[in-house]
Amino acid sequence: MNVNKKKSLIFKQFCKSWGDGSMKIITGNANPELSEKIAKNLKTKLCGCDVKTFPEGEVMVKILENVRGRDVFIVQPICPPKVNDYLMELLVMIDAVRRSSADRITAVIPYYGYARQDRKDQPRVPITAKLVANIITAAGADRVLTMDLHADQIQGFFDIPVDHLYAAPVFIDYFRKKNLGDGEIVIVSPDEGGIKTAHAWAKRLNAALAAIDKRRITGTETQVYNIMGAVKGKTAIIVDDIVSTAGSLCDAAKMVKEQGVKEVYAAVSHPVLAGPALDRLNNSVISKLLVTDTIPLGDKLADCPKLEVLSVSGLLAEAIKRIHENESVSSLFI
């Protein structure tokens, strides 16, 4: 055997023992339906992974396939109804994959829980969004892929690369197909923090822009004061990143309706829908609330006929493909 053939054989044996660098998609229990859709878009299957809970409540994870040398993507939103359990599952899965000698680990977190605790707005409170970022990094993640963070600065809480996607292209495509008409739409930001996002929507849909003057009273209560911008005679689309108890969303919808809009839509990326949210939505002036599948809704869909779910699996799959192939992800950003 000549030297070149011997080197080639040694290299092939090394690749076989180490892994071929191919992609593996792993899911926890938070949103397996979304993970299945992502895998289907990538024309692959989910990697076998057993994630269960011991009787005392501890999380146990076992990876059922070889991930040595592989590019591993762990899909796990930190979302209701078991926010803390799903966070712990994510951490344990990262550790299991790291100890299985994966080449790179990307935590795909479609909904980043604890994101609203991103600053000290009162004395003696934590910045939990930063704490969670530290824990995910310490567990062994090499990078993070997430969507519609509550505050853009959370990207800076991580000491590893973060790819931050937006669900807006999925929503915008929906409204373009409805053909509501140029100049007949007004994009409404429910607070001053969302004006930048609303402006991007308005530009893409050739729509007018309006904003609500909203003040937060407590963690669950807000007060709507005024609306800035002309809305009369138009179709309003209220855009936001999270709908929790739906109080401020329904108040904003009521206010723009009283100002003379023809119809009110809402497009919100993450449907937390806690507490009285469904009752409020059913009794609101909102014609349709569009959400994504970053958080599984289960029976909530049947309880609220105004809800319609758009999937972001294609967007996440494309981002995963580009990360795996070391291509630019920036063109997917709004």
C-alpha cells in the first residue's frame, strides 16, 4: 500500500470514529411538534433522545444516537406551561450532548423565557434574563438561535454568538396575500418600545404608522392613555412580541376601534396566553389574532376561534441550515 492510500484510509477511519460533522436535531418536551416541522423542512429526522422525569422530579436525559463530532441543534423553547422544567431539560440536554463529544452545540430557543426580566426597574430585583444566559453558556452551548426577543439587548447578555430572528416576514407574507390594499393599513405599536418594529412593518406593507401611549402599573396591569397617529377609516394591525394576559392588547384594540378603524387584526409572535387572556380576546373587538407556533397552544385554539397559528418552522429550518453550512444568517433578519 502506497503512502497516499494509507493516509486516506487512516483519515476515513478517523472520520468514522469521530463523526462526519453532519447535522443532528434534538428536541425536548417543550414543543416537539415544532421540532418535527423543522426536521421535515430540513428533510431529516429528529435524533433519538429520551427526556423524562424521575418520580422525585429530577430530569433525566439519554441521547439514543451517536453525536460524536456532529453539529447538534437542540430545539427547546423556555415556555409555558412548564417554564422551569423546560429550562432544566434544555440545560441537561446540552450537558448530555457536550459529554457525548459533539462538535458544536446550538441551543435553538424559539421563545426565550424570562426575557421580560431584562433590567433592574425596581430595587432589589434580579436580571433573570442575564442569569439564564449565563446558565445556558455554562452548560456548554456554543451558540444560540432565538426569535423575537423581548429586548434586543438580551443578545449582549450571552458570551457566545446569538442569531436573533424575527417572525415578521411570516406575518407580512400573510397580510400581503390578503391584499388589504396599499395605504389602507395602519400598523399600530402597542407601546413606545415597539415603534421600531412597527415602522419596519409599515415600510414593507406600504402602511401608515401609529403608536399607543401605554404605562405599566404592575407586572400584570397596564393603562392605555392615548394614540399617536391617524387611524380612521383604515384596517389596523397591532404588532407585538408577546401576548400574556392580553389586557393591554385588548385595550389598544378598543382604543383604535373607537378612533374609527374599519377592522382590527393583531399579530403577536409568542402566544403565552395566561390567566384571563382567552376570555378577554373572545370579548374584544379584535377580528383575528395571528400568532406563531413558538409556544404550543393545545386546547387553547378550540377555546378561542379568533386565534390563527402561522408556523415559523421554515424560517428556523433555513437559519439552522445556514448555521450548519457556515453561511450568513443576516439576510433572514427584518
